[in-house]
Amino acid sequence: MIRLTQIKIPVETVGKHKEAEQEELRTHIMKMLRISAASIKEIKIVKRSIDARKKNDIRYIYAIDVVVDNENKILHKCKNPNVTKSKDNHYRFRPTGDQPLTKRPIIIGTGPAGLFCAYMLAKEGYNPIVLERGEDVDTRMKDVTTFWETNKLNPNSNVQFGEGGAGTFSDGKLNTMVKDELGRGRKVLETFVEHGAPEQITFINKPHIGTDHLVTIVKSMREEINHLGGEVRFHSTVTDFIIEKDEIKGVIINGTETLLSDIVVLAIGHSSRDTFEVLHKKGIDMSKKSFAIGVRIEHPQDIIDHAQYGEQCCVLPAADYKLTYQAKTHRSIYSFCMCPGGFVVNSSSEEGHLVVNGMSNYLRNEKNANSAMIVGVNPEDFEDDSPLAGVNFQRKWEKLAYEAGKGLVPIQLFGDLCQNRESTTLGGITPNLKGNYTLSNLTKCLPNYVTDTLIEGIQYFNHKIPGFSNEEAILSGVETRTSSPVRITRDEQFEASVSGLYPCGEGAGYAGGITSAAMDGIKVYEAIASKYRAK
């Protein structure tokens, strides 16, 4: 194949029609390679991004692979630096372990890390047992909907817990900053496509799949794990770990059942606070780590679209943004998990505590855009020296948020936050929120330094996106589950201070987001398969 890069096509030329896109690409291929249309046998888009630096001339930028007649001859004659031989970036790994595996490996958690670790192990015949404390994704969807409608929380089946993990109720972003020369990221995207995701996630610059697609994808992957000889068990909370001479020997499920294994993968997610506590009591090395807290902010999506794309926004997908600022408080504020055309959601998982997040469906066609506006917090901000100090810090502000809203999501207009007064009425923006809400004063459930940084930062962001600091913009609180508050120590073989115990993914402190967590799950699979052979 031949790789062609820096192909620029005006967005209005392509519009939203695949046929027009293919025709434009063919024209560029013929011009760049000096060949006829008949010589083009196949076109594959490798990457597509949007260049919106000039609002009156927004363009798609492509990298494509093409199959043509006389490929070597064309490459030899072509002197264009944007024409090269394609590189194979497909994932390749083969198990090389030689130690016998006498018991089936145990994976705790069905979020992206656990799901992909189990999936890869099952593919190679390791027959993993996957333990999920929550419900299957279909039942989980019903439980979450019931919670949003009635405020009755199921502590084991909610936005944080259940099949698919916390990422199931999100925007489903799949971009990652993780450097990856072995093709793990590509493997994640291709696996999602195999299980029902749109093919374009493999080439668009900022891929996402949305909650509606994630639900069907994780179910399909679970069914294949079972088909391949693995076993996914629901309602299976790990309540203790069996450790002998610094080696893992198994786990206790629901306080009663013993399951033995020499391999236990901890893909427990960032909200498994009870499991963190058990691990700490067992003496597993872990440390507190920095994360961020803040609020969700909502604006009409069309304001964001026009700010980012101008008049051409009508032929482009819903616009997103990425904002960051270093405030005079010496704190950083930044946007996080921005959800174009999405919802703010009540993401609580503990009684008497309240936390919010954002989610979008694949089409991102809701009326409001929302994003977390969060401020970095460090271990120095926590109130004790325990490895679980960050957990205690989160719980403190989540409890205050629950009290501020009397059990409902507390919301406030930005103008009222600036004046430190409780909101008493909405302005021109209606919240697009999953869960019941009430007007409140968010200063009751945020540290003063976070509130001050939020106000300064949001006002600054108005220079980037006009209307961002609109006094009627809606804030919802609190957002605390931005990343794990702990890191479980692991060595170069991916094992914890106890041999055979493999911390994995976001909850263990080694990933942030769906793709990086899934990639970490693949890394742990590789570590296991490099040491042990399947039965």
C-alpha cells in the first residue's frame, strides 16, 4: 500500500456524504500519483482531522492508504514527501510463557481494563474467570434509569459499577495521549469495531462511540469471552484476598465463596473504595495521588459550534473544546471529559454522597454541551497521611454536595457563584441533566481555593469561547471522580508487592480514559502470557 498524507479538502465540499468524500479523495490520489482512476484498486482512510484555524476556510485533513497498480514503480518515480510506503501498525503479540498455569486466572472488574485483559486471555485459551460486583449491562441500564427517576440508589449497580465500568456512561471518548508503537491502541479500536462500533472510530482524529454504542459493545465482548471458554460472573464482589508468603492464592467472593488462583488482576475502577480499604489492610503497597475536583458547566451546543467553526458549523459534527489555564491561585483549571450534545448525569455510588459526570450518545445531538471544569488537588491538600487520604477527601465534598442539594444534584448559575449566593431561578439555559436537581449554592461543597480558581478560569475562557462566562451558564456539582485517588504499586512485570497480583487500569492509577485503560489491560495480559502458558 501507498500512504498519502496532508490531503486537504474543504468541509463544504465533502459535507456529510461518504460518496462525495470518496470522489474527492480519488481526485487527489490521481493528481498526487499521476495515475488514472482505473489504477486505483482500494482506498482506506487512516486518519481524518478538522483544521478550523481559519473559520472561513475549514478543511478536513486526510492520511490515506491506497492500493494501486505498479505500486513500486510509482513510489520510485514520485518525489512528493507526502507519498510514502505504508507502515503496518497492526497489533502483534504471541504468548511465550512456559510456566504451567494450574488454576484459571481471575480478573476483577469489567471496565475497559478488565474487559480487554480477559478478552485477550480468552482469545489465547487461558479461560479467565471475570468477577463483576454489579449487574449485566442491560439490567444495569434499568437500575441507572430508575435511580435517575426516583433517586433510589443501588450501591452495586449504578453509573460507577456494573458491566462496562464507569466509562459506559460517558461520552465514550477513545483518543489517548499514550505513546504506543506496538499497536495496542489500534487493537482496541479494531476490537470495538468487530463488536459493533462504527468503522470511522479507527480513523477520525477524536473518536468516540457514546453510551448507546458502548452498551452493545461490552455485551458482545462478554458473550465472546464466554464463548471462548472464559466465564463472566455478576453479583460477585471480592471481599477479601488470600495471601500466603507474599503470594496471591485466591479471593473471597461476597464474604462466603473461596476461589483459588495464582493470578488475580485488579481492574477494579476508580470508585471501588471498599476494595481499596481491604487491599490497604492486607498491606498491599499503595500511595495517595493527585487528581482534580470541580463542577460540570453547561452551555447551548450552538454557542460552542459557532465559536469553534463559525458559519460552517452546519456541515460539521457537534464541536468540542479543550481549555486550560493557570490561575492566580497557583492552581490549574481545565476542561475534562467534554461532552458535545450530551447530558450531565448523577453518578453517585454511595448513599449520602453525590457526584456528577457527563455523557453523550453517539450522535451528540442533545441541546447542551457540557464539560467538567476541574481544579488540580494534591496530597498536600488532603487531611491525613493515609494512602486513602484522597478517598477521604472525595467523600468529604461528595457528602457536602448531597447535603447542599438535599439528596438532589445541586445546580447554580455561574453569575450566582461569582456573587456567592444561592440561585433561586434559572435563566435562559435549561439543564440537560439525568437525575433530579435543585437550585443551590455550590460554594457549600467546594474548597474555597477551588471556587476561586473556577471563577477566574471560567472568566478567562470567555476570551477563547465568547459566551463561556455567561452568567446564566449552569454549574452542577460536584465532580470528584476524575481519576483514581490512589496508585497501587507495581513492578516492571506489572505485579504488586504481592506476587501474582496485577494492578491494572484507571483504578490502580495507571490509566485515564477508555482507550488507555483498555491498553493497560492488554499490557497486563502480555505480562501474564509472557510468564505462563495456557493449559
